[in-house]
Amino acid sequence: MAGTAALSAMSAGATLSGCTSGGPASGMKHLRPEDLDLLRAMTPAVLKGKIRPTDTAAIDQTLESFDTLMADLSAPVVAGVLQAFDVLNFGLTRGLTTGQWAAWSKASLEDAESALGRLRDSGIGLLNAIYAAVIRLIISSYYLIPENAASTGFMPPQKVKGAARPSAPAEEATP
């Protein structure tokens, strides 16, 4: 409860100070320009060994997948993710929570790794939750890309157009 209130307060501070753009970035449904900067810094740190910081095409593909994933989430979950991003994007809270005082667009791979480490190792549960959400969403977004999923050796089931959903089993009559 206190974590939710703190997240809302920090997010409101970022919004009121004009540190959030409000609308989605060009070509995105949910992710704002400042979210893209954050995720461009974080993605190579989360997917170290899979995506290099200089591989902008792979990073952008992962961000497009992230935005698509968010479109499939419920409105309250999307709002929560965007509030967490507000905390990580607002200069004061970004610096205090992650140690990253410069804008994410200026962050190195080491800066992003350090920021993730601070969120992960924090004694504040809310920051641990932000860490868990960020890494899980980035990893999920990466592996939702078919070529990346194939690299695991596991192919998810294919969607079949027009296939009926299985119905619930009929209840057996009792004698």
C-alpha cells in the first residue's frame, strides 16, 4: 500500500514537472520518447550477450515488441508500468533510485548495469518490484520475436486462424 502511494506520488511529481511527454512516441501505442531512451539503455544490460549496445536494429525490434506486449496488458498494468518508468525517467528520482544522474540517452552499458543492480539490491521493495518488472518485460519482449524464440530450441504453439477455442468439458450426469 505504501509502495503504491510512493509510486503514485513520484509519478505525479514527474508529470507535474513536465518530465513526461504524455503521449506515445511515433509509431508506438504506449511507450513515450523518454521510455524509449530508458529501454534503449536497459535492454543491452538485461540481454547482455544477446544484444550489444551498438546493435540499434535489435534494440529497436525489442522495443517494438515491448510496445506490442504492453498493448496486450490490462489498463491498470500498463498504468503501473508507465508510473514505474516515470520514477526511472524523472531526474531526481532516477538519480536517487539508480545512481544515474545523467539522462538515459547518455548512459553507458556499465551505467545501466549499475542502475539495475541498485534497483535489484535495494532494501525498498518497490524498487525491487520495478527491477523485476523491467527485466521480465524486456526479456519477454525479446523472446516474443520469433527468431529469438527459435534460438531457445523451443517454438511456441502457432496461432491457427479460425480455430475454435476448446469448450469447457460437459459435466457428467450423476445417476
